[in-house]
Amino acid sequence: MKTILGEELFNEFYYTGQITSHDSEDYDHLVDIGYTDHGDHVIMNKYVYDADVAILIGHTQGNPYGGYSGGYKHCATGISHWRSIAAHHVPEVMHRPDFVPVSTHSEMRNKFDQQGMLMEEKMGKKFFCCDAVLDSKSRQIAIFSGYAKELQPVSWAVADKRTYVHWAEKKYDVVVFGMPTNFHYGNGMGTNPIQMMQALSAQVIRHKRILADHCVFIVPAICDGWFHDERWPYLRELYEMFQHDYMQILPDMNRYGEYFATNAEYIRKYRYANAFHPFHGFSMMSCGHIAEMNTSAIYIVGAREPGIARSMGLKTRATVEEALEDAKKKIVGDNPNILALPKAFTTTAVHLCMKDPSQNSHTRDGATAGHPCCG
């Protein structure tokens, strides 16, 4: 809180109890506002519901989940409940053909909008939204404020210019990038097997337009089996379940979503011990399967605990050279087009596109004429 608000605001308001974080399990401060027209159950923060003015402050930055952060994504994910999030961060939404490659035309984005607008309808007021469009170093390019429904397309138009990069003149057979230990969701993301799969899939979602159909990823990673149990106390149990009882692919785990999301001990750790909510693991798994859906193989290079990678359906090799030779022999042939992404996960990402938009070869890319990423 202090980092976000600064010393002066924090000191003025925190100690008087005027600053709090959303607690999606504090039922004294939640409001059940019913269902969207599409049947999504929306439960929201009561402080916001009761406020005279509801303000959403954030940024518009390229994001695999719905194209961009910001807008109605603020409220649909930030002040809601796991049952609301379970309407969009699940296989039936994330494995639709409109989810990959990334765009703002997906069912996930539609659900953000529907849930946010239902909140506005039931509150009897609109959100005042303030989003900054950020560059690759998270500097502000532009700031837009106003009604979220009107603000979103305006901020996207600016963000498109730095996010959708019309660059590639050929499709790539092999993509090479490193995976740090600490990024996105916190320290351990690059070693925890469920989080690793989400990170791999994020690269597919962003760059699918330039990937060959038989694309292979080669990914140096420590992969030492550190789960960071304090942050994700439920993921070790989830991972162990995945190894047994007819669990062939990650979506097979989805039936356990409510079992984990209502686990009292995991909820206590979320509320009082700085852990993520247990349903978060299922949003990671739903995304994690996308890498398998869209690649021929993924090689984890230099893993300290290679069994962790293999148990998630990944191949392992000691060096990049060994991985590349195996991929050439079995999948991509002797002269593959190779793309290296040395700044993956360390710099704010872009969405790579074909230089010729007609080559992006996705069902939506030809159907949304005029959109910057689609020609």
C-alpha cells in the first residue's frame, strides 16, 4: 500500500482505518448482486457498492487475459469473488478459439464488460475509470479518464501502437527465451510447475500470429522444484493430484475448482498469511494447457529437478544446443526459423504480429477490418 500510495497519503489515511484491501472472503463486506444476462454470478465489494463515488485507477498494458489490463477488468477481477472469476478464468472460456492469439475481441473480455456493467447497474452509478497507457519501461504514454465503456476503446487505440508489433516476415519454428524465478505473480513463478505452465502459455497467447503450426519452445529455467508454499499453499497439493487418478491433461483438474476454492485452511492463509486465493491456481491451470494446445514440444533446459518439468508434459535437455538438435531431428527439420526473445518476462511485453496482416491467419484477424492488429 505504501509503495502504491506514497508515504504522505499512506501515513494520513492508513492509521485511521481509511485504507483497506479487497477481501473476497469477508462476507460482511460483500454484496451478491445476482447474475449477468449470460448467467455469470457476480459478487462484489460492499465498500465500493456503498461508496458515493467508485473510482478505478490502473493502467492499460498488453495482457494475455483479455488483451489489456484496465477498464472493466479492474472490477471484474479486483473487487469480486472467486465465483465471479470462475465465469471467465476457466477452460470453457480460455480454450475457445477467440482467446488465442491475444485480442480484445474474446469472450473473456466480453465477460469482464458484462460483469462490470452489472455492478454499475446495481450500484446505481458508473465507475469513474482512470487508466494510464504504459510503454515497455512502464512509463506513462497517455492517461484517459471517464466512463469505462467509453474509455476502453480509446485507451486501446493508443496502446495498440506500442503493443501490436507488425514485424515478422516469416513464421517461426523455434522460439527461445529464458524463464526467471521471480516475475509476474511473485518469487517462485519460474520454478513452481503450475505457474511455469501459465508463463509458457502466455508467450503462445501473445505471439501465436507468428508461430508455425509445429512450433517448438526452448526455455532455459532453473526449475528446482521450489513451490513457494507460503504464496501458493495449495499448488503442491494440486500438482500432486495431477500426477494421479486419470489426470491426463491440466483441464482434467478443473472439476476440483470448488473443492480447493472452499478449503478453509487455504482461505485462512489467503486472508491472514499473504497467500493467493486457492482458486487462483485454477486460473493458472486453465491458461497452462494452452501451451500444449499450440506447440509440438516444449524443452526445459538446465532444470535442476527435471522430473518436475517432465511431469507437466515438458521435455528436458541439459543445453539449448541439445534441445535444438532433438527438435531438428524429430519436429522442425534441418533449417528451422529461430526466434530468440532475450527480454521475455523482464520487459513489458508486446504482441508480435506478421508484417503483412493477411498472414496472421486467425479467424478474427480477417473479420475485424481496421483494427491495428488485424489489418
